[in-house]
Amino acid sequence: MKPKVLVTREVFDEALEILGRHFEVTANQSDRPFPPDELARQLADKAGALTTLTDRIDATLLERCSRLKAVCNIAVGFNNIDLAACSALGVMATNTPGVLDDSTADFTWALILAAARRVTEAEAALRAGEWKGWKLKQFLGQDVHHATLGIVGMGRIGQAVARRARGFDMKVVYHNTRRLDAGIEQACGAAYAGLDELLERADIVTLHVPYSPTTHHLIGAKQLARMKPTALLVNAARGGVVDDGALLAALREGRLAGAGLDVFENEPALDPGFLALKNVVLTPHIASSTEATRRKMALMAAENLIAALTAQRPPNLLNP
Ligand code: DGY
């Protein structure tokens, strides 16, 4: 008999196909996240699951799923999974690193450029019929070229963002828990700085740290107060890295020029305050969302699950 697995959200057919060769697959085709109780019920007789960041895999759930051996997240981030609880209960957890770096870095640049050049604000005005013709002082934005970019979190995605900054002749400063080797700094054209110094120097601050208790509200009122009033904040990492209330206050009070946000503290709920602000570009957590990348993520997660349940070490095991 094939082991039973659950796919908690809609995925690409190829992923279901390769899983089907090894497992009896139950797939949630409705593509709405299962509420926690329903997820626990669905997982009760399963040996493994393909999960997403909308599934909370914590001790309460795991204790109800005694057959579960592996949860394979279709995401590089895994803050939805309690790794300690997984380890304690003998459940392997995996993620999908690497395959989404370039798409996420590309999208970060979409946010940077859109926020700096007021793209969404100008488009909204045009669509609303407010454009009455060219004006010298219309939608004046900020130059990205030759500006200083501050990258907080210099892992693979942060580095990919830095490399793209070369094309804009920018100065790049980065902050990371661990300073990078000189060779990598040189390849990225980036200089190390403490977080406070970076916040004070950068014209654009972009966040690429994983979300954890250590990075919760890494950017709060105190950090925002260090930024230039002309600066922009970009977040395509995780909502909880920024204190949304403090950010809203800084944007409303003109202490920060603008923001580009792909992620939110309590997504999909959004503080309505953001919607009222013209100086914020808002997108619904799509930084990695290209056809090719999301497909690779799903297939990578499926391969992790196959390895985990066929007595091999999953390539992207998070809790060895
Ligand atoms: C990730 O991989 O963590 C992304 O946020 C998913 O879109």
C-alpha cells in the first residue's frame, strides 16, 4: 500500500503527478487554507504533507497527527513550522531554498522602482481620468541611480538584490548577522555596516531576513526614526519583520517618504491605513510568483517529500 500524503493547497499538475507515483495523494483543490482543526483532521492518517506558509504546523497540530513523518513547505521561509516541535515528534521539515532567489530579487526591484518613481500612484490617477496632460512638476519621484541602497539580510536573496544594484550605479551597504567574506562583498559591490548606520545612510532600505523571534519587529519606531525622511522602505521578506503600526505612523507623519510592501504583519488582513496612503506600493505576497519559479518550488517540495518517505535524506532538510 502506498503511504498517504496531503497537499494542503492547489499546486501544479506535475507535482501531483510525481507524488502520485509514490503516494496516495489527497489534494485540497479548493485552494483555501484548511482551518487548523480541519488540517489536523486531514493529516491524522497521513505520512507526509506538502504545506505552504498559510498552514500553521505547531505542536498542537503535530500531537494530533501521530503518523506524520514529513512536512515539506513550498517556500523558502518556514516560520509557519515549529521546527523544535517537529524534531521532538520525529517529523522531518523541509523548505525550497535557492530556486526563488532571482525572481524575488527581480520583484524587489519592481517595488523599489515603483515606490521611488510613484508608478502605482500615477497609474491610479491616469485610470481615474485625472491626467489632463504633461506637466513639469507632475509625480516628481526620486532617483534610484546613484542612490544608496541598504540591504538588511544578505543571504542569497539579499545578494541577488545587491548584484542588480550595479546597473543603477548605486552605493550598496548591507547588514547581516554575520559579515560576508571579502570576495562575496566584492562580487556584490556591497560594504558592511551596523544596522543603525545602514538605516541612517540609505536612501532605500530593503529587507531580506527570515522571520523569527529575533527578527520580529526588527524595524520598529526606533529604527524608522533613524531613517532619512526622504528614504523608502521595501519589504518582500515577512510582514512581522516590520512593526506595521510604527511604519504607518512614520509614513503618515512624513517621517518616511514611502514604502514598497509585498508582505504584511497579519496578512492577508491589511491595516486599512495602508490603503489610504498614496506613497505606498502594495502587492499581495507575490515576490516569488513567476510561472517558472512557483513551479520549481512545488516540484522541489515534492522531491523533498518523496525522499523523506522513501528512506532518503531530503535535500532541503531543516531539522537534521
Ligand atoms: C517564501 O518562499 O518564503 C515566499 O515568501 C513564498 O512566496
